[in-house]
Amino acid sequence: MILINLLPHREEKRRQRKRAFIATLGLSALAGVGIVGVWYTALQQMTSSQIERNEFLKAKIAVLDKEIKDIATLRSDIEALKARQKAVEDLQTDRNTPVYLLNELVKQTPEGIYLTSIRQTGETVAISGVAQTNERVSEFLRNTLYNSPWLDRPELIEIKARTPASNSRDPARLFDFSMRVTLKRPQAPAAAASAPAKAASAAAVAKSS
């Protein structure tokens, strides 16, 4: 028996292909939506993790900023204490300066010179006196220049022969002179005393090595 298909088979195949295509598109859309949902969920998790890390870093930065401020405050306190200590040391040194000055003048003034006036203005000391000879004044200048740890830059201002009085029985000729020197700021006594000890200990270490 011969079967004859009277239905429009071409239209039926076309409809089947169309249904398959629509089904494929639907599955692709569902797959795309699923992928987008997974990607969005992962992105949200990464964003949340990054926000948490940012908040953690902000908290740590705030702690570090506070510590830096504390360190800056501590440094300013230390600098203030150092300035106060230096002011106290300078005051102590300035209080002892006249003693150092007089003691040094006694050491460096040679025989044959008599000081008549000592006047200090800041770090400059003006000295006037009487000398038996010009050589005594030169020796005084050399002593203050090379031998004194406290006096520096001596400068002779004037020297002149004194006119003896008419009724004077002493024929010796004297010289009036005036000079000025610069007063160095002396070291603290403790530092000056410890310097030789440190030098001696360093020499002993070097000898033993």
C-alpha cells in the first residue's frame, strides 16, 4: 500500500526548526542571565571584601596618624627640654665668666705689667694697664693669642710712653697701653674635666688592641 502525506511537510519542518531556534535562544538567554548573576554576585563579594580592607586600612592609618602626632609632640617636648637645658647651662657659664676671665688674666699677664682697667661688653673685653717696656706688652699679646684657652683675637689699641712727673724721683720710663680681646665661651667644668679622661681611656683601648 502506498502512503501519501497530504500535510505540508515543508511548513512543518520550518515550524520545528523555528521552535528549536526559539528554545535555543531561550536556553542561551537563561545561561547568559545565570552567568551575569554569578558574575554580579562575585563582583559584589569582591567589592564587599575591598570595602572591608579599605575600612581596615583606614583604621590602621588613623592609629598611625595618632602615633605620628604623639611622636611629633614628644619631639617638640624633647627640643623644648634641650633648649631649656642649654639656657640653664649658658646661664651657669655666664655666671662663672668673670671668674674665668680674672683667673685667665692673672695667668697670662707677664711680670712688669699692671692692669688698671678691665671692662667687658658682651664677648669683648677692653683692658688698660701700665707696662715697664714695649716687650712686656708684646708678650702679653702673645700669651693671650697662643696660650689662653679662654681669650682670643687680642688687638692692641694704643701704647704710649708715660710722661714722668717733674717731682718724680723714679727715672724709670713706663708705658700706658690699651687693648681688647675676645672672650671665648668656656666649656662646662664637667666636660672639660671628662675630656682628658676620655682621651686617656681611648689611648688605653688603642694600646690594648
